[in-house]
Amino acid sequence: MSEKVENRNRTVLEAAIGLAEQHGMQAVTRPRVARESGLALGTVSNAFGSMDGLRDAVMAAAVDREILPVIAQGLAERYPAAVNAHPDLKSRALAKIAA
């Protein structure tokens, strides 16, 4: 993958993560990610193969970065990255929303 494509994908992913953190996974839509990233709708669509692919990447990043509210939503919606996260991380994510 070229550096240009990697940078584009990183830009899309970071915009999507920001939306998920601020507004929940339901905010990770093609138009909102495009607006947030400053990229075209088609670019957002192509970056991860599909919006499902982008959402999966957002959840994997949330687990890696320990973004607890996003992980909790991922658990509720059965995203594999959240479901397969370390038990301690899942407990902390659920405790965060229960507090």
C-alpha cells in the first residue's frame, strides 16, 4: 500500500474514531466521516472496502486505545473486536457506562 493511501486511510479512520467517541457508533456514516475528514464520499467508501469494514476498524482501534464508551457500545452491538477484548477491558468499559 502506498504512503498516500495509508495517509488517506488514517485520515478516514481518525475522523471516524472521533465521531464514535463524541456521538457513538451510529454517527459513523459515510457523509459524516467525509465531512469530518475533508475527503470525498467515494474516498471514504473505498478506504476500508465498506462502511462495515470502517466500523470494524474503528472498534479495533477503540480496543487498542482503550476508548471505554465506544467499547461498551461495541459489546452491546456484538462487534467482534469488543467481544474478543480482554475481560478486564470489557469490565472497565461496562463499568464506565454504568457509573
